[in-house]
Amino acid sequence: MLQPADFYHLLAKHNIRFFTGVPDSLLKDFCAYVTDNTAPQNHIIAANEGNAVAIAAGRYLALREISLVYLQNSGLGNIVNPVASLIDPLVYSIPVLFLVGWRGEPGIKDEPQHAKQGQITLGQLELLGIKYKILPTSFAEAQTVLQEAVKYMQTQLAPFALVVPKGTFAPYSLQNNPQAPYPLTREEALQCLVSQLTASDIVVATTGKTSRELYEYRRALGQGHQNDFLTVGSMGHASQIALGIAFAKPHCNVYCFDGDGALLMHMGGMAIIGSQKPPNYKHIVFNNGAHDSVGGQPTVGHLIDIQSIAKACGYRTVLQAQSKEEIYKQAQALKESTGPALLEIKIKKGARKDLGRPQTTPQQNKEAFMQFLAKL
């Protein structure tokens, strides 16, 4: 395995000292090392991967320095626009070094939402004209590959990608890991909220551990999963899936279980929700200030005022809770309110180590969910 510290210092030798991107589980050890050892002005965790490309471009324009942009391969879709219309040699010709976590690599067992992305990862890079190499696990080989990448970027003024298979980086635990002063975990808060839902309420749960915890809680209660759409992929889009359902089922309450990282990724969706004013839309934001599903890297969730943003976007009702008692109280207020309504639940980060995954396929979840909706 490649030691995160060794790779970090290897990058520094090539004057690559600025980092931006969206955390990924395959890159979590390296990203944790970056967080612990990089000055804040040289490391920006972006709202989405396209933003990270633009940040790197701005850095190059100002200093002629190449930046590293880290991302999961699912984020390749978010970088298509700034890659093709900003940094490409046919436009501004700006070199960027991409570090891409290869989820769903063919032949490697992974979750279903990564299967297609894993198959097309290398093809996407080729289609975008991004030269790439698989990052080796040995330091000597990684050194050679990085030298090739830097030479290419400097001579061609074009981006280069290092594709990272599972198990490339050796383990490293985040040391700079402050815990927010809130009493509940996401799972505890979610259970409080679910206990207040009715049999006809519709739930769209965001990607990552939120959907997994919802699935396990329904199972523990002996309930079915037909009320819930588990958005196992497409981070940041759960709120708009819920919006589409809310308009199609105007007589039912539609709850979007969102996370702060997902909300930030495509926050413009809040403006659309607020402007459309669906009265049955209930937006729940579990805010732990972290990308909890991919290593606990921080977001700005606890640094911004989500409630004021929601109000400015046109949400009719905006609420907040931190304790179980407050969740029960605000859940009742949410039921009685005219939407769009938002409830921000401030929580601490972390999840059970034995947290399972849905035992149904996405297609099975979809069919059960659609059959449930058809009866409403």
C-alpha cells in the first residue's frame, strides 16, 4: 500500500501544494492526511467536484501552480462542463491533476450504484481527452507515474488523472477531528423523526448512511420499505426527486431526508423548491457538519445559517431541533405547516460500525415504492 504521507510529500516535491475536491471513501486516508497537514488556505473541500475544478483553475491563473483535485469517479459527471469548456486545451488550456477514486472497478465487489460508473470511468476520461494512469501501490512506481504526469501537464498545459483502485492507500485516521456539541447521532435523530410519520407519508432519503440507517430502522420495527425511496447514488439530488414526487402526489406529505453535504452540493435546488412552493414538501436536513459516509471530512454545514438560506429561498416554515424532545415537537409542527417547510436537525457525526446495507436491490426498492405511490 502507498503511505498517504509519502504520496503527499512526493506531490510537494513537484510543487503541488494546493488541494481541493469532494471526499471519497477510497481516498479517505489520503484526504485525512491532507486535512491534518495542510494550511487551511491551501485546502478547500468544495461543494461539488465541478466547483473544485474551477477553484484549481483560478489558482493556476493567479500563480501558475498546478493543483490537485480529488474526487470519487461518480463526480466525473460534475466536472464535464468545466473540463470541456474551461480547462481543456481547446479553450484555456489549464493543467489540473485529478486523483480519482475508482468505485465499482470491474471485478471488484461494490455497491450497485457504483457498477455502471466503475465500468465507464476510464472511458469517460478518454472521452474528455484526459490522459490517465492507474496509481501504483509502491512508492517507487508511484514516483515514476507522478513524474510522467507532471511532465505532461507542464508541457501540454492539460489535465492528467491518477485513477485510484480500492486498497491503494494505507490506513490513516483523521487527527483533526472535532466533535460538534450536539447530543444525538443521525441514527438517533432519524429514529425520532420516523416514529412521528404516518403510514401514508412518503420519504426520499439521500445517499450514504442516511438511507442505510432508515432501511435498518424500518427492518427493526418489522415494517416494509415501500414508503421510502433510498437514493443510493446521485448525491445532492434527493431534494429534487422529492420535489417531482410532491407535485405528482399533492395530497400526500413528502419528506426529503437530506444531509448537509448533499444539500451544499446542489444548493440551488432550494431556490427552486422555495419558488415552486409545494405545500406538501417537508425538507429534513440532518446537519453534522461532515461528509460522514466517506471518512468524516468537514463540510461548512455548521458554519452557515441553513435556516436563513431556506427563508431567503422562499420556504414558508423553517424549524430547528437538537434534542429528542425538540424533534418530537418540531415534527408535529412540520405536519401542521404549509410547505415548503424545512427542519434542520443539528447532530454529531459518526455511525455504528456494524451498520448494514439494504438487502434489496435498487430495482426492488423502486418497484415497491412505485406500487405504494400508485395506491395513494
